[in-house]
Amino acid sequence: MGTFFVLGRASFRKNMVYFWAHMANNVGSALFGFIYIALWRAASHGHDVGSFSSQALVAYIAVTQTVLWATTFLPRDLGISTAVRTGQIAIDFGRPVGYLPRTIAAAMGDVAYNILFRSVPLVLAFLVARVYPWRNFLSPATDATFVVALALGAMTGILLQYLIGMSAFWTFDTRWARRLYFALTMFAGGQLLPIQLMPLALRQTLTWLPFQNLVSFPVSVALHHAYVASWISALVWVLMLTGVAIALTHKAMRRVEIQGG
Amino acid sequence: MGDWIGVYKSVASATLRARLAYRWNFVLDLVFQIIMLIAELLVVVLIASAVHGIAGWSVYQIVFLFGLSSLSSGLYRVFASEFHGFDKYLVNGEFDSVLTRPAPALVVVSARSVDYEQAGMLVQGLAIVGYAAWRLHLWQIDGPILLAQILSGWISGGAIWLGIVIAFATLGFWTTRIDDLAPVVLYGPETAANYPLSIYPRAIQAIFYGILPVAFGGYIPARVILHKGLSPIWLLVSFGVGAATLAGAVGFWQIGVRRYTSTGS
């Protein structure tokens, strides 16, 4: 366990080098939040949209912007495709600690950094602008479920990025997988439009896809809008993705031997 | 001056040949961009039609604005892509080699900047503007005047965006890294400009009229063209703002280049 903690801490510290650049980037992230908040405010005009009040929509956007940093904005494909291209991966595979748990530990360091220095500043900005639903977080039950949902979301994000990285063993170029992932997070994840407001068939389908774990699910938990099905879906996907990641890592290890140095 | 155009042409055509070497990436890039922009537009259309317009703008008026704005910002993506990712010149010391070319650095970097893969943005921008204008029955009134107005708005917007992206790259001469500034200076304003600016808080509006004057590259011309309370004189104002932004940025760039010290080893 100690090894994994050290690995996580190392990637946390690596991020600290770019602290001020990240703070500048946070301003941009907040700006995006304010743009979409303004858009939804103007569109809803104080009226309800589906099951969302105007205020709840604004809160949805604000929380989404903060959640994205914990679940979605991770190093691209966790650096795996670069390691595959440069051959570094052969050395990584040879280390005494398993490649998958080690990569996850490092990514968790990134997530911890992002929550502390990306999400928290955004929460503060949205609090000052009075768009963050802080009252929801006064209830310990909400806080507890939100933390669990966020952890599931972060895990899903890490695993999906891992799988994209692993695809480099077969495709060499992960650009398309990454772009598809980005687009799916936006639309299937409920980043631009809450899944709850989509037509019934689409809503039901998206609830059972892993992308809801990244945005829609944790945000909806915070806003008391989550379906029971979303919980089941989130849990099942984390387990399934872990299984696929383990299987794919084994396959990839054999593939490295075939390719040789 | 004539030589510079020659340099621009030859470097730009070399850039094109290099990019076309990866034909499938080129095609896929184009398709992907079109899908992303249409999806974003679709969300807006869905929202706007569910609530019958936003801030006094009807659905198709918003679509028109969206199209005109993406035409404007599309110009910087097609013709100034290297300024957009200017970090690499400064971090790797690549800018040294630019300075040795027989033309001003601005011309050389511009010529390398022609990114045909982004041209999809312009094609769909034109399609969106054309479609919205047709749905709003704008063509029936006076086709040539409408065309001239759209063109004038587009040129103003293009100049504004080119100015912004050149100024953005120039910041790199002081900070070296600029990619983390892009969401504030480029992406955020680019997204914001797709919608009626009146929906934003006053402080944000002030930025888009003053510091990063994207208002004049979409919102203001669209208001003139759609007869939303502005006289055609505002097209001239927008044009002036575009020219001033571009000229200011070029001046700023020259100060930056003089300040450049190589990072080379």
C-alpha cells in the first residue's frame, strides 16, 4: 500500500510545478461555467425546464464544472500511448509492482491534485457568484453519497483513459479514441445538457452507459436528481471496466514480447 | 513586399503537402469537427426551441449568430493555427530558425499556420449562416446587400480573431508557456461569442466589447443584419475595431519579437 501512496504523491507533486499555470487555466474554466450558466439562465427565464427549476439548472452547470476536474480532465490516456511509442512501456511492465495498480495510483495523485487546486477554487468562485448550491452540501447524507459517487466517477474516468491508452498497443495512435471519448463525455455524460432532460429512450440508454458516471451521476447525486438505476449502472461499470483493464493488460504484456525491443 | 508573398506562398504550399500526406487523418478530422459543431448547435437549438428563443432572439436568429461567429473564429483556426500552439516555438527554441528566414517572422509563422484540416469549420459556418438566413426569409429582401453585410461582418470578425490569436502568441515571449491561458483568451470568448452577448453579466460583456472585442465579430454585425436595433453604421464600426485589433496585435508582436531570447541549449 505504501508504494501506491508514494506513487500517488509523486504525481501530485509533479503537478505542483505548474501550479500558477493551472490557476490561470482555472480562470478559463470558471469563465466556461459562467457562460453556460448565463445561457441556461437566459433560456429558462426563471421557469422550470422539465424536472429542473431554473436555479437547479444553474447549480447543475456549476457543479458539473467542478466535477469534471475530478473525473474527466486527467493526463491524456494516462501517458500510456507515449510510453508505448517510445518503448518505455517494456521497462514499466518489468517493474515489481503491477502496471495497472501502479498507473491507477499515479492517476489518483492527479485526481487529488485536481480536486484540491482545480475543483476547490472553482467552488469558491461559484460561491462568490452565488451559483453554487452550498445548501445541498449541509446534509451529511448528501456529502457521503456525493463522495462515493465522485469516487466512482473518478475511477471510471481513470479506467476509461487507461483503456484508451492500452488501445495504443494495437492502433499506435490514440487520437481518435481520445476525441470520441471527449465527445461522448460531453453528450452522453450530460455535460452540456442534463440526461434527465433528454427524450425518454435516450435517457434510459445513457443511464446504462459508463459516461454518465463522469458527469451526470455525481452531479445528480449532489442535486438529489439521481436515479437508482444510475447507482447500479455506476457500480457495475466500475467493476466491468476493472475486469476489462486487467484482461487487456495481460494481453498487452504478451504483445510487447511479440514486438520485442 | 512581393518577396514576402512569394515566401508565404511557397511555405504555405509545403505545409499543405505535408498535411495531405496523412489523407485519412485529414478526412476524419474534417468529419469529426462537423459532427462536434453540429452537436453543439443542436443542443442550443433544442434549448432555444423549447423555450421559444433566448433573450429576445428567435431560434433561427441564434443559429445565424452562431454561424457568423464560427465563421469569424474559423478564420484564425484555418489561417493562424501555429500562433494558437505557439508554445512549441518558444519551448523548443524553434523560433530561432524562423528568424533566419528571408521574411518577417510574422509572415513565416503565418505561412506555416495554414491548417486545411480546420477548413470544415468555414464550410459549415457558411452552411449554417445560409440556412438560417433562408429560414429567416432574409434572402428575399435584398440578396446582394445581405451578402455584403455578412461578408463585412465576417471580415471584421476574422481580423479581430487573428489579432487576438497573434496577441495571445506574443504573450509567450514573456511567459514562454501559453497553453494554460488559451481557455481564458481563446476558447472561452470563442464559445461566448456564439450566443447573444446581452445574456452575460456586465463585467463579462465589458471584456468582450473592450479587451477581447469579439462582440464586433458576431453579435454586433448580426444585430445589424437581423435588424435588431442597430443601424448599418455599426458594420463600419466593427470593421474599424477589426482593423485596430489586428494592427495593435501586429505592433505588440513586433515588441515581443525584439524581446525574444532563445531557449536553445
